[in-house]
Amino acid sequence: MTVSPRRLLISALVASTGLAGTAAFAQSNPAASTVAHPAQWPAAASPAAITDAKTEAFITQLMAKMSVEEKVGQTIQGDIASMTPADLEKYPLGSILAGGNSAPGGDDRAPPKAWIDLVDAYREEALAPRPGHTPIPIMFGIDAVHGHNNIVGATIFPHNIGLGAMRDPALIRRIGQATGEEVAVVGGDWTFGPTVAVPRDDRWGRSYEGYAEDPEVVKSYSGPMTLGLQGELKPGQTLGAGHIAGSAKHFLADGGTEDGKDQGDARISEQELVAIHAQGYPPSIDAGILTVMASFSSWNGQKITGNKTLLTDVLKGRMGFQGFVVSDWNAHGQLPGCTNTSCPQAMNAGLDMYMAPDSWKGLYDNTLVQVKSGEIPMARLDDAVRRILRVKVKAGLFERVAPTVQGKLDRLGAADHRAIAREAVAKSLVLLKNDGVLPVKPGARVLVAGAADDIGKASGGWTLTWQGTGNKNSDFPHGQSIWGGIEQAVTAAGGQAELAPNGQFKTKPDVAIVVFGEDPYAEFQGDVAHLGYQLGDKTDLALLKKLKAQGIPVVSVFLSGRPLWVNPEINASDAFVAAWLPGSEGGGVADVLVAGKGGKPARDFQGKLGFSWPKRADQGPLNRGQPGYDPQFAYGYGLSYAQPGQVGTLAEDPGNVAAAGSVDRYFVDGRLPAPWRMDFLGAGSVKTIDAGAQENARQVAWTGQGMLAIHGPPVDLSRQTTGDMAVMVRYRIDAPPAAPVTMSIGCADDASCAGTLDVSNLVKAAKPGEWRSAKIKLSCFQAVGAKMDHVTAPFVIGTTAPFGVSLTEVRLASNEGDAICPK
């Protein structure tokens, strides 16, 4: 009897993992209500300028001309990666977005002119005269998270976690204005910001998108950032030149989820919801924010996108919000009873525009049917459309004849914008320790080590791509690395600077500045189990100790999207600076660290912690005012030259931290990160080989039917699947296959929960002996049956005849327009 590879996989994995079935996961919720009581919430009101009589009369006349098909279209937003301008002829959508990995032609390094041309193509099609068509301008939205981070050459500001440390609302407004102008330069109308989340658990992968753990900072920033992006609204007038619509997000409690899980559940009382997580919205609404984005997350088990008491009764009622509410990326599909292509529940709850990047077509068809049947009342549709048109009027889209800013590419990365960013970098730095080594004295010999010459790492996630990985300094033509800024400052002060990433200097320095920290990530890819930094492999600590052992004073510049437990690294440093994710203007670091010829630096340290710094790696939620509050450095801490302080030797016990398994890295640098195992089942063998480095690859040889599996305990990859992640494999074909080759993602339950794809054409297209990489979308495996919330085998490759392949890397990676479904 011939055993199918699929059945062989399932049987083997059941045996190897010891799992005969799946225990149902029961999510417990407190006996807390999901019904909001508006009277308990802060009152606010959109400015009267949003609903002035002239605007409302225009909208009334326009809606009288619109068909129900055109009204439904206004409530749906598609992504440029999943549609073309020509689609607007049949589907009159109201908005287009470019998601984190979407770009003209799939090129995330596309020049600014390509962006302008693409946006104009959508605009022209939306306004093209056609029988029975009411011309309504399209609204183009994008995530300008820290500057217009999607465009090569734009100014990249520090991420919000650094901006919060500045405590400078006036500078925040200037940053908003510069960001808005750079978005407008390349044709954008709308950015999905400001983020007014209040992160309460730093294990959350989006912590760096929040200004602080305390709502006082968020509350002080949301209004100024709104005014910076949009300008001040005036009756009968549109936004001024260089201003764009903003979107306060994510409503609500995205920063309050249990265990810091992205898109998770905030299991908290209504009192806490109001006191902590709602405080950033009234100032933004009062300042005239034109849109609000509903959160992926839940409140006590109910998805926010479907909570009518929050979206309608609180936001539109008590808070007087007159703009429109947009969902997050296919978030409506997470509501019970909904799919990505059908969700009347969301609109009936108060959602006005669905963000349906790749589901727009089916969603349009189904929403149209639901409106015609009365499942979505016409009055609710009309309210949503009126709100959307109101925003388009105020954003100036109906008067967009000759834009005064679009195309002025000299304003992209302009010198005055970069100066603002440099000022923000300097003001965001928090000095945790200084034993007299800072500032660097004029005339000093300075070694600069670590990642100092890596602008991409300093910029973090949401930089050119969603995850911010793979960026080179050449992708920031107007930027300056931390190394570049230090070299310039040291030289100007009569000293010498040497760059040696590994710390191997040519001339012994007077001081070493070592830049290290987290690699870029975004959203759920940044969720972590604990706050320990490099607990299992302290390579950065080894570099610090090596330099100290040679009698060299060490200054550590730590790059991170959250506070992390780094007590050993602090102990090994004479000075320690939390630099967060400073962006493209590394000169701002040198402005504070390096003294000029007169003996003083350009700026003193100003930054104060907006997030409490952990004393142990096992401290999850750690926020000012909570019971048992015990940080290493408290909220508001920050030394300066004017106000120094002493830091003694810190305890180096990380606490009760279990080894964290890797959810997204399966085989890297010749190693299988815990908890993964690699086994070959059937006819063939596996051996370790060198592929550019010692023992960094596995060579697999089939002599007949067999399967290579990387497997372990169950992991949930559903969020990664929704986020369009892919399995990335770096491989070399050693012997062409004699039979079809399959790749699978499986589980240990039974054959019905595995997803298998034929990758024969992909394998055959590879030149034998040549290393290459391929990305295969997780959604492809889900489409053929993979149970993505219970994966025990994230990578399985099999065949039934002789075949040879070598592997150096298997991991999850962001789809940057280069991931496929094999055919």
C-alpha cells in the first residue's frame, strides 16, 4: 500500500510530539460588562467648522444624485496591492490605501514620482465622466507613522516612544506639520495617525507607537499632533496647503490588552477604560480630527469594531465626533458571524468605512445586498456616507484642481524638516547612567562600535516596509547615521573617530561608544514573552565587557522600541543612554553626547522616561501608580549634565523567566531555535554542511519517499496569516527532483488540519548549485486546509523519489511584494 506524504506527515508528528489531540482553548473573561455608559465618559465636540452650513448643503445636494451602489462604494477602502485604477469603473470605492508593504508596482523603493502618478491615476478614474456616475474624489490614505516612512528620501522622525520622552507638545505640532507636508508632496490626503494608545504592558509589539504608559503625556500630545497634521479648521474653508486629514487611533484600549498581546482583549473595567485609554481622544476631537480608526482589539471579549455603545454612543454621541470611523486592516472579519467579505454588524455598530485591502470586491457586493435587503438600514448608510463626504470636503478633495504642494519634491526630506527631526532625537534621549564619561571631551580618540552605522536599525519598524527589515543606509539619501553624526562632531572638536562594529580598533581609544539593541519589528511580530534583552545569547554584553577589560571607558547607546531588562549591560557601561528608535537623523545623538571645542555639547539631556524601566525581565505590566510598583528606573526618571546622579551596581537576576520559544524562526545560522526539532522521515538522510560559514546549513537527500519536518509544540500563526506573513526559505538545489515536491504546514491533530502545496515548479526553476530565497504566503497554506491557530509543523517538504536540497534559513518574513502562492 502506498502511504500519502500528507498522512505520513500527520502520523509522524503525532508520534514525535506526543500529541494525540488538541485541548480546546477557553479564554476566560471577568464578569464585566461590554456595554459603555456614555455619562461616565469625558465630553468633547468636533469644531463647528466641520459641519458648517455650506458644507452640509453641498453634501445634501450631492447625496441626492448618488445611487445606492455609489453610496455603498464610499464606505469601502481597497489597497493598491489588490486593485487597479480601472477597478473603480465598476466598483466606485470611496478610498484607497497603501498598506505597510504596498507600493507602486510592488517596489517598496519606488521613486516619489511613481507614487504621485499612481495616486493621480486613481483620482482621474474616480472623477472620469461616465453615464450614471456621480464623480466623487477618492481619498488616499497611508501609514505615516514617524514621518512619511513609506518613501525613500523622506524625513524619518523618532518613533512615538522617543517623542513621549521629550515632554514637548510644541515640537510635536511641528513634527505633525512636517509629516503632513511630506505626505502631501507625494499625493497623499490622509494618514492613519496620531496614535493615542496608552501601552500598559511593554511586551506588546506596538509599545513604541505609544507616547507613554501614562495618559498625561498622550493627552498633552494628541491635540497638537492633530493641529500639526491638519491645521486649524475654519468654517467654509478646506485644510490649508500642506495639511492632510489625520486619524486618531486605535479606538479603544489597544494598549491595554491582556499580556500585551496584539489584537488581544482588554479585560478591564469601564472606569479604567475611561481613565487610562480614552484620554487622548477628546483633545484630538476638540482640535478637529477628521477620522478615528477602530481597534482590532476587544474589550472584555467583544471586538471594538462591533461595539455599538463605544463607536456610536460614546465616540459619536458623548464625544461629539462628526468625522468618520474607519476600521483597521480587515478587522471587521474578526467579528463573530463575520468574514472579511461580509460584516453588516460592523456598520450597524457605527463603523463608517471598512478597510478591506484585499476583500473589497466581495465586501462591496455583500454590503450592497445587505443595504437593499434592509439588514443595514438606509439611514445608517446615509449617515456613514455623509460623514465620509464631510471629511472629503474639509480635506479639500473636491477643490483639488491645482495642488500647491504635490510634486514639490524638494520638500521631501527638506533641511528644515531634518532639523526638526534632529532636535527631536536630541530631546528624546534618556540618560540612565553616567559615571563621568559623558560628554565626550574635545580632542578625544573615540571608537564607535556595534550598529552605529545602521540607519535602518535606528529607525525600527514601519520604515519603507511594514516590518522595517532589510533597509540600507542608501535607502536614506538625506539621512545621517549615529556614526556619521558622532564622527562629524568628534572631528569638529579636534578629535579622531574610528568605526569598528566588532570593537577591533587600530588605535586604542580614550572612550568607546557602542550602539546596540533590538532589530526592527512591527505589530504582533514584536510581541514578546518577557522583557529580557538577549537572555540566551548576550553577544552585545560580551562586546562591552571586552572593551572594559582593555581599560576603555564604555558609553552604551541602546536602541529599542520599549524598556528592556539590561542590568548586566548597564553594569558593564560607564554611561548608558536609552535612545529608543531615533530615525534618520543620527546627528541628534552626537549633539548631546559629544562636547565641542568649548568643552560643552550642543545640548544637555532633556528626556524623561515615559515608560517605567524594569528591574527584572519577568515584570510584565509595570506602570506608575499600580500596586507593588517596583521599577529599576521610575516613570519620569532621566539624568542630565545639569542634574547628575549615581547608579550603583544593579542586580543581574532576571527573575522567573522561562525560556521563550521562537514563533517565527525555525532554522537560522545552522541552529534550530527552541522549541523546534528537525527530523527526516522515510527514505533519505540529512547532514550538516558549511555554506559560507561553519556548519550553518543542512543538506537533505531523498532516495525515495520521505519528508523533512521542522516541528514542535503548537503555536498560533493566525495573526501572522492575517498580517500577510510568509514562510521564507533560503535553499540550494543539489539534485533535481524526479517526482513532484510538496511543502506543507501541519498540525498533530489529523490530516484534515494540514495544508500542502505543490512547489515543483518553484524547485525546477532553480538553477542547481545556486543559492536563492523564496517566500510562500501563509494564507496559501490556509487556503488549502492548514489550521493556522494550531501549527505544530511550520515547515515540511516531501517527495516520493530522489531529490537533493540544502537549507540555510527557514523563518517567517514580511511579504514585501515578493511572496507568492506556488503554481
